[in-house]
Amino acid sequence: MPPEEFRRYGHQLVDWIADFLTNIDEHHVLPAIKPGELRAQLPQTPPQAGEPMHEILADVDRLLMPAMTHWNHPEFFAYFSISSSGPGILGEMLSAAFNVNAMLWKSCPASTELEQVTLDWLRQMMGLPKEFWGIIYDTASISTMHGIAAAREQLDDLELHEHGMAGRKEVPRLRLYASEHAHSSVDKSALTLGLGKAGLRKIPTDTQFRMQPEALQRALNEDRAAGWRPFCVVASVGTTSVTSIDPVPAIAEICARENLWLHVDAAYGGSAAVVPEMRWVLAGCERADSLVVNPHKWLFVPVDLSAFYTRKPEVLRRAFSLVAEYLRTPQDGEAENFMDYGLQLGRRFRALKLWFVLRYFGAEGIAARIREHLRLAQQLAGWIDAHPDFERMAPTSLSLVCFRAHPSHVHDKEELNRLNEKLLDAVNATREVFLSHTKLNKRYTLRCAIGNIRTEEHHVQHMWEIVQQQLGRLLADPQSVIQKETF
Ligand code: PLP
């Protein structure tokens, strides 16, 4: 691409992005599209000859936009609402332009050293101890897998690095513990690391969906007696379904006593600790062996960027270091080569977008935005509590509000579930807002996750009006599957 052409389309694209973000309210959050519809409009064979850039960009508007779910929309409240901020987008652009592979210090000193510095800034912003050493992976799932791999590596008497686990009678069955509300990435890590589903024991939670430390202790005692070798506990600070916060201080105490690696999944909830009065969310985490927090979730950094911290980088390194001759450099031993601390060799320059975001907003700017999300969640919780036809399904500890419709004349559990499922469908069918759901104690629950940098009070208000309108419509509509008379 000739430089002049790059410049022209580069300016055009930045203008397009600026307009898109400025007018994002005018778009629907969800597309009106059926599976396969976009695919059917695209050529089934690759272009043989090059196509002009203006045609490619025109197809973004013509073909892609109608098929987009807008995660950057201020009324995207599904899953965990995430957002790419202006500085984050610019950082991402620049990192594509540099296109470095940050596997070794030598392969790009700027990337390695910016990663060290930005992760240390973030550590300080969250109030974590100085000994926490950080590395960037792509996602929390991968971070957690690395944490558990390090936990397994710590069992050095088993010499797993050298001899593996399979077919060795002298290796006991290893077990990992997490609450029944822990993210499925813990299960997937167990599968990946050869522990199998049986290698993960789920610990029951209390009425507020937090791991019960006494149940953890009982499980450990039972398992040791039955010949298992417990080696790791994953505690959650902000579970996916309800953002419950496990009692990390009590869990850390058990881990210390039982000599177990403690990994904390704070993928979403950890960001709240940037707000000084919310530091308590990470209470006890200073004792963790490893911890993950995702700046791509609630710190306005574009997907993907997951920050992993450990106080034992040497154990992680032992688990993954395997240096091929062509990768040896004169700086080995003097500089950090991040490829030694994980599965992947090639690494993107992700620290750049984190650097842009942290510098542009500053710790105070980020804290102010997160504080506002927390306020909006409390406000929505108040509206729900005050409404006779709705109820909250879990404490609103962070910025996620779990609720359901519960009109006073509806008592049957299954009918309530059907009503709420219908309600979610009806709300999302407006395409003006996007909510997601979970099941809590078999009760269908709507989730409203507030966390987008562009979300303001009127957006939350609009979502709440839509929910109320749709419930009214469902209860009034005699043709609806859920008819008032059937309750
Ligand atoms: N942990 C928690 C608590 C989550 O909520 C999620 C995803 O929402 C993850 C881990 C996985 O995150 P990622 O998509 O970065 O792998």
C-alpha cells in the first residue's frame, strides 16, 4: 500500500471510528440477523485480484455493520460489559503498526519494559504487594491456566516437569478446589492440565454465593484421607454470575496451613480495587500465590489484555522455560524474556494500549469512572427493590445487578422461570438494550452488568423502562405464551 494511500484511508478510518463512537447511541445494540445471513452475502472463494480499499471499507458499512453486536454501546449490559476507550483504540492501532513479537527482551526491549512498568503501576493502583510480579496474557482463562500450572509445578517432589503424570503409580491423583460459582476457565484448566473433571472439586457456597471455608476444609480432610493430593485453591473476587466475593482471608489461611497454592480470579472484580474506598474487595489477596485481573473487562482497555501476577515467578518459569538454541541471547540472565513464563512464544505488544489508557485517564480518572458504575448499580438496585413486580436475586456488591420479575400473583417456580425467560427475550428483541441471564438456585435470573465507559444514568434508566414495559406487555398480551390467567 503506497504511503499516500495508507494516509488517506487511515484518516478516513479514524474519522469513521470517531463518528461511530460519537453516534453509537443511534445504533441498535443487537443486530437483526439470522445465523448464516452474513455468510450468505460474502463470496465463498477468496478474491483472486486485489480490491480497492474504498470498496472494502464500504462493505464494512454495507455488510458488517448490520451483523454487529455493539459491545461499545452504552446500553450493552450483557455478560460483563466492556469497552474500548479512545486511548485504548489508539494504542491498539500503534501496536499493529509496530507489529513486534515480544517473546524476548532482545526481540523488543520497549515491549518487555513497558509491560513490566505498566503492570507494576496497575499493581500499585490495586494496592497489591510489591513482591507481585506481572505478565500479560491474552485472557483470564489463559492466566488462570498458567496459575494452576505453576501450582502443579510447585509439587517438585513429583518431578512432573521431567516425567509427566501419566502411568506413574507413585504420583497420587492431584486435586484442585474452587467454588461452585467459579468461572468455567477453572474447569477447562483442569482438563488442559491432565487433571480431568474429577481433579476439580467444587466447594458449596453460602446464601450470598461465596465459597464456604469450612466446606473447603472438610473437602481437603476427606480428600487427603481418600488418597488425593490437594495442591491448589482458586478463590473468586467477583464471580461471573453474581460478582460474589469469596472470603479470601479465610481461604488464604487454609491454604497457608495446608501448603496449597492460592490463585485468585479477580478478572472482573479486581478493577474495583482501583477505587480507594473499594480496596477491601482484594482483602486477603496479598497472601495469594497468583492473581488475575482483566484490564479488558473493567479498565477500558480493548480486548484482549489480561494481567497475571504471582509472587513466585520462578515457579511459573520452571513450569514453562524451555529455551531453543535460536532463542538464546547475550542478555539472558540480565533481562526478562517473557516467553519463559508461558505456553506461547509469540506475544503481542499489549502493554502499549494499557500504557495509553493508564496515562490518559490516570488512576483518579479510572477510579472516578468505576465509582460511577458502582453508583449506577446501586441506583438500579434501589429501583428494583422499590418495584412490587421485581426482586433482586443477589447482593449488588459491584456493578452487576441480578434480578427477576416476580408479580405477586405468580407463585409457581417454573412459571416464574418461563416468565423471566420470555421477559429477557422480549427486552433483547427491542435490540435497544442487551441483558444476559444466569440461573441461581434453579431460578432464572436477569443480569444487568454496568461497566461501559460510555454508560450514563439515562442509559440505565432507559433499560429499566424497557424492562418494565416488556413485563407489562407480556402480562397484558392474551396471545403471549405466558398469560396472566395461566398463573
Ligand atoms: N473469570 C471470571 C470471573 C469471568 O467472569 C470471566 C469471563 O467473564 C473469565 C474468568 C474469563 O475471562 P476471559 O474471557 O478473559 O478468558
